[in-house]
Amino acid sequence: MKKNFVLDTNVLLHDPRAIFRFKDNTVIIPIYVIEEIDTFKRELSELGRNAREVSRILDKYRSQGSLGEGVSLDGGGMLKVSFATSDDASRFLHSEKKDNLILSAALDVQRREPKISCILITKDVNLRVRADVLGLDAENYEEEDLSSIEELYSGASEVEVPNEWIDGLHDEGGLAVELDELARRRTQKRSGVGHGFYPNEYVWLRREDGPQNSMGRLTIDKGDDQMGVIWPLDRMHEKVWGISPRNKEQAYALDALLDDSIDLVTLIGKAGTGKTLLAIAAGLQKVTEEQRHHKLVVSRPVFPMGRDIGYLPGTVEEKLDPWMRPIFDNVEYLMGISHADRRSGQGADELRSMGIIEIEPLTYIRGRSLPNLFMIVDEAQNLTPHEVKTVLTRVGEGTKIVLTGDPYQIDNPYVDSESNGLTYLVNRFKEQSVASTISLFKGERSQLAEMAANLL
């Protein structure tokens, strides 16, 4: 049976194409939503671009008929613009508020067509709660049917194996395995619920009858999805710019970061797990020691992404300095560790002046091409799926890109732990052989920092 979907402002600002996501149902946009979108259209940000696209879409269909009566959409369904025709708004304490007027418009749709299910689509949790109290169905908007954050692919599994498996892994330099057999031996499902194995998934091999264990990375041939090969992590004991992994997840991360066959790495973990430090150490290794890339480019969203970095005096680097200070702290920490042995540099500024490290504001990344770089995007959980796509489509030949973040620490009000660009990227790329995902669980910054992350 067809339904009426009433869209909130934040849905259209998050995804202007949401109008076309409801198949052959009726999409209703309250006129108050258009008024709110009008306030964003002059912004030079992602919100501004999305607001302008919504306006263009509505204007296109306005020319085809009356939006008040309804216009047929290209892919089926109908588009309408409505407003409250009753006194429903008087029920609210502050009826002049746009949220209340949007609720009132949705209630009006429900009253006028009681036999048709009416659902308010909004990313505002509080608005969904208020709608429920008023007897109106309300749902969150998600572009895809994504798993919950608890089921997010972590990039690693534990398996219990016979002794000869581990012996063969090291004696032969690799172990061919049947994926169904490997799945039957899985003892821990941090990688998600009910899936098989994915390319570049890391495995913790434990002997069936002893304390010995080993680590490896699984590769899967595109031509044969029944077989895979586990490769030992040969570089796990090597120091990278003075640091070495402190737990198995960090060993997985360094392996993926240093492997030239993997172009995209996503590191997910809470504060203090070493995501940014490992990424910067690997980047410096690839740029200065191995000279695999021309330079290390580091960026993090100046939230919200796209907002002008201001009219403060100074260069772009000087304006970004407060936002990039966590990056500089990690670089200087690495240089301090390696100084006794390497005698290299006195701080992050020297590496910047030598052209080894470059700060790239995401504000100006649109339209650029970034070849042969080691690129790190920190705090990527604050990006929308569209912004992540914008960043990745800038990547040129020979560039490796690393995105780090914690889906539980989101500052962007237009995304949540399940709809942000970082988790969206993990779900979309988990089956691709050029990508690798590692979730880090144990904090290594300090005992106090680990306790704070777990208890507070």
C-alpha cells in the first residue's frame, strides 16, 4: 500500500536526492522546510550546495505542474509541497518554531488522508520523540540499509586452527585455506554478524591444543571466492619511526598502512588507541625512508567541512594551526622518540618547510587531483557520505589514503554513528581488495586515558 512520507529540513540538507528515495510513494515537503532551506542557500559550504540543489530540483518539478496538488516523479511516486491547514500548531507552546510547524503539517496530512500511512522522516531524535507522543509515525533517514554500529565490520577475526596450519603459515610463507572451513573455525565475531570473510581481513590464529598463536592477513582471489591465502605479518616487530605495535590490532594497522597494494585504509577506534599516531608514523616512513610517495598530506575537518576558515590574518597554515595541533603533537612525539637514533629535525615545522608534510584544508579540495601522496584524513566520522566521496574522488595515481575516526564521537548534527561518511565507507569498501579496515579497541595513550575512555 502506498504511503505519505513527510521530509524534515535536515534530511534534504543531508541528501538532496532524498526526494527520489521513496519509490512509488508520495513525498511531501512542508513549505516551512523550504523556508529553512532558503536560509542556507548562500553558504559556501556543503550545506549551501545541498540547499541550492534542493531548490533546483523543486523548481524543475514546479515547471511541470502544481506542487501543491502534486507532480509525478521520474522514477514513480509523487512530490507535493504542503502546509498546515488546521489549528494543529496551536497545540504547541511555541507554534512559531519551524519544527512545530513541520509537525503540524505532518499531522494535517495524516488527518486529511487517514487511510494512508503517514511517516515523518527526520534525523532529529527529539523531533521523532515528539512525533511519537502526538501519534505520528517517525523514522530516521538512512541512504542505505546499513548495519548498526555494533555490527560494523571490524576487519579482523579470531580462528582456532590445527597445529599444522600455523606451522605451514610460517614454513611455506603462506597458507591456502577454504573460506567455509575458516568460517567454521571462527571463535570471535567482531567482524560483524553472519558474514564470511572479506579481502584483507586480519586473522588471529590460535592453536587448538596449545598457547601458541600467530597473525596473518587473508587475501581472496577474485576468480575463486571459495579459497583464500593467509599471509604472515612479517613486519610486525619492525619499528616504524621509533614505534612498534603494542597490541595485535596495532600490528594489523601497521601492516595495512605499510602495504603498497592497499590504497585505502580506514582506522576506527576510541580516543587513545593510536589511530592517528600509527598513520603518521607509516606516512613518514613511506615518504622519508622508502620514498614511495612525494609527501605526507594531512587534513581533518574544520567542522563543518566547507565553512570558510575565517578572516583572521595569516596564511592558510596559520589559520589551520589550532585545528591541526593534534597532528603536530603526534609528529613531534615521533620525532622525539627517534631523535636519539636518527638525529632528525627539531619539530613539525622543519618537516613542513622541507615539503615533507603538507596541511590540506578540506575546504578547498573540490576540483583538485592528488597524485603520488600519502594522505591522512583525521576525524573522518564528522564527514557525510557525500563529503567522503568528494575526498576519495580527488585521489590520483600512486596515492594512498587513510581515514581515521571514532563513530561514537561525532560533532556534526547532520550525521550519526551509523550514517556518517566513515562507517558508510567501511560498508561500501569491505569487499574490495584495494581497501582494508582495522578497528582498534585497546587504548595505549596512558592508563588514565584508557580508564577515562571506558568509564566516562
